[in-house]
Amino acid sequence: MKTRRIDIHAHYFPERYIAALETEGCKCGACVTRDPRGPILDAGPLHAGPLERRFIDLDLRIADMDRQGVDIQALSLTQPMVYFADAPVARALSVAFNDSLVEAHEQFPDRLVGLGMIPANHLSEGLAELERIKDAPGMCGVYMGTAIGDWDLSDERLLPIFERIEDMGWPIFLHPLKVVGMTDRLQPYFLSNLLGNPFDTAIAAAHLIFSGVMDRFPNLDIVLPHAGGAFSFLAGRLDHGWRMGRPELKHMENGALSYLRRFHYDTIAHSDASLAFVIDQVGADRVMLGSDYCFDMGHDAPVDIVEQHAPLNTSDRSAILGGTAASLLKLQ
């Protein structure tokens, strides 16, 4: 039986979310500019757009998937997400996005599934939205920022959210949002993305490890984007700090290297050598196909990158293309 090719990193901006950002998000400082090139979304420093039609139009998306050889996309939001807003608006934006995910799945049940958005920095609303979507058609995970507003993922206020998601058996997919690169030093040369995004992912992973979240929730699956960002490359340094007895890490029983396989990763490494390193570090069974559809920093031929990755044997290639994702997302 042919392995289904499952893209676990594919962004979607449904018109309903854009409209809600325009009518509700404006109450919390968001703005939608209807540019001829496509809508432009802003919420403080968070920016997306102009969004070409492929981000919005599902028929165009399916045509691209056919061209790429992708069987299934797991749809996710990206910035500005919802954390910038107060509780009622953040919930309304989450509902608008999640309902659109369900509609997308119902329109293309064999091709599209959803990673839900919740207002995690508003506990009661976040938990309520989890309960609302947990049995919704096509929903199979949660999408979260590498930081939740001004909270790092080590923040104890997020523990009830993590606990409920673990109980549900859903994975959490992370994505950089208000990244560490949003400083004057990283504004030139697109460095806020080129360096800010991967380092923000590493910071998020370190917070999850050193705060004890990964130990407290041993069955919680967390997926790191962009091949884990800088995390897999710097895990040895994080581990060294623990082995050298740094007082800030004396509470840890194990070093960072022992947590590499607690995470999953996508294939967006941007070089064959980098992808080979990640696979060698964490194992092919922890790596999944990703495209970052359809940003210019993503891969337009994600399947080809895996198919042409010479070091992989048939079993490992099948796992990366979709076997691991099918298991993680519980796809029939």
C-alpha cells in the first residue's frame, strides 16, 4: 500500500478568520488592509501578507498539492494568530479559524485536516475552545506559538492547557510568532526570520525541557517547526551546561540531549546536509514532511526533497513522507 504523503506544516488563512480580524480584531489593535495583491494582516509587530490567493482558496491549494504529490495537508494558522487580543476577541478569532478548518475538511475530507487554534493565554476561553473542537470533524491537533503573547511555554499558567491536550491525545505543533529576532539588531537583511525564527524555536524547546513541562507530561507530543530550528544543533551546548553543574540547571535529572527524541520535527531544513544532521540526531521516525506552504521561505517541492534524500532507506523515507504523521494525527 502506497504511503500517503502528509504535509504537517501548511498555512491557511480562511476568509472567515480574515473578516473576523477585520471586524473584531480591530478592537484590540489589529488591522486588515485590502491590498490588490491580497489582504495584509497586522497586529502590533505581527504581520502577514500580502496573502496570495493560494493561502485562502482551497481549490488552488488542492491543485498545488496534486502538483507537489502531497496527499494530505494539516492546515494551520500563523501570525498574527490570536494571542494579541483580549479574551472575547481571541475566542472569536479562534472560533472563526476552527470552524473554517472543519468546513475545509468537510469539503475535502480525504485531503485536508486541521490543527486548531485556541486562546491559550486566556485559560477559561482556551479550555472551552478545546472542548468545543475536540470531536469536530477533521480536527487532529493544536497549533501554538513558541511563546503565548508575553508568556514563555514554561509559564505555569499554561499547565492546565498542556494537561488537557495530553489527556485528549492530541499533538501540539509549534510555530515562531513574536520572535526573539524582533529587535533592532535583527531587523536588517530579513534576519528576524532567517535567524529569529529558528532561534525562537530553540528557546521554546529549552523552556519546555528546563521548566519540567516535558517530564510532567510524558505523553505530550510536541512538534518543532523548521527542522527544530536551532535546537537540534545546539542541544549539545544545552546539555553541556547541565553536565557542568550550572546552578540554574541543578534541578534537572537529565540533560537536553536526552530530550531530542521527545519532540517531532519537520523537514524544512533548507539544505540536504542540515536535514541529514537532524535525522541523524533524532531518528527518521521523529521527522515528518513539511512545506511551510505557501511562504517563500518554504519548500515548493517538499516530497521531492525527501524522495531525493540519498541516505534514507525505504522504511525511513516512508515514515518521513507520511507514516509517522498518520500515526501522530491518528488518521485512518
